Amino acid sequence: MANYTSQVNIIHKKFQNAVKRAKSKQSLNKAYSVHKKDHERLLKLHLREEIAMINKAKKKLE
């Protein structure tokens, strides 16, 4: 869990820096789209790890 949280914090820090540096609406939109893709990728990986953990626990109970 801590790894996921630290990765989210890194993503948000990158996004905040990109917003501060943005000089146009287009660059703001691009920063958001990159941020969203990073979040989706990280969440997908995180959920996959949790499902694997659940499946492993289920096998122990059988």
C-alpha cells in the first residue's frame, strides 16, 4: 500500500509542476490528460495486485 501511495504522490507532484509551468490552455489540457493516463495505469496495476492477493488468500482457505 505504501508503494501505491508514494507513486500517487509522485504523479500529483508532476501534475502540479506541469500546471504551474503551463502557459496555455492546450498545455493545461495535455498536463491533465497525461496525469489521467498515469492514474489509470497505476490504478489498473494496483487492482491487479490486489486481485492476485485475494486469489492467493482464497487458495489458502480451500
